[in-house]
Amino acid sequence: LVRPIPPRDPPSRKYRLMEDVDAFHNDGWWEGVVTKVLGSSSEGSRRYAVFFRCSREQIEFDPSDLRLHREWGRGDVWVTPLDLSHSLRYALHLSVFGLNGCVLV
């Protein structure tokens, strides 16, 4: 089964804090979360800091290298995450422990 390429976001798309996105990095698309909305770049567009949970790194991106994260859902359609509980849990983690926080149990 080969799935189609996810749709691109319009160039005017503005990403929000804690929004799940895919970022084009190292020749592939990687899932991350927007952690900062930064000022304009030299081209006049906003830049975004994206945190990658898998590698625990944060990298800045132009909007042209981002797209809203989508999952290939049942019914053969791309679905945007509707469950905010993961993002809310992550936001709580950041507010309490910061980006590099560890918890010993």
C-alpha cells in the first residue's frame, strides 16, 4: 500500500505554539512541535522553532519547510490530529520542566 503525498499548506499559513507539524530536515519530513514563533527572516516571512521529540533537538525553520502534521487515516484520507491531549500534556511538561527537563521516579 502506497499512500499519497500529504497536501501542502497555503503559503499564508501561520503556525501556532504547540501545534504538531512536519518539518523538512535532512532530506526528509520529521514530526515535531512548534515551540516558538520568531520574528521575520530576510525574506520577510516568520520563522518557527520546532522541537523534535525523537532527537530532543530544537531547530528554526522557514514556513516553506513546514506543514501541518497529518496521519494517514481510515477511509484513505489524510487526517489532522484532533486530540489535543498530547499537545496539552507536552505544554504542561515544558512549563514545569523546560525543554531539557528530566524526571526521576
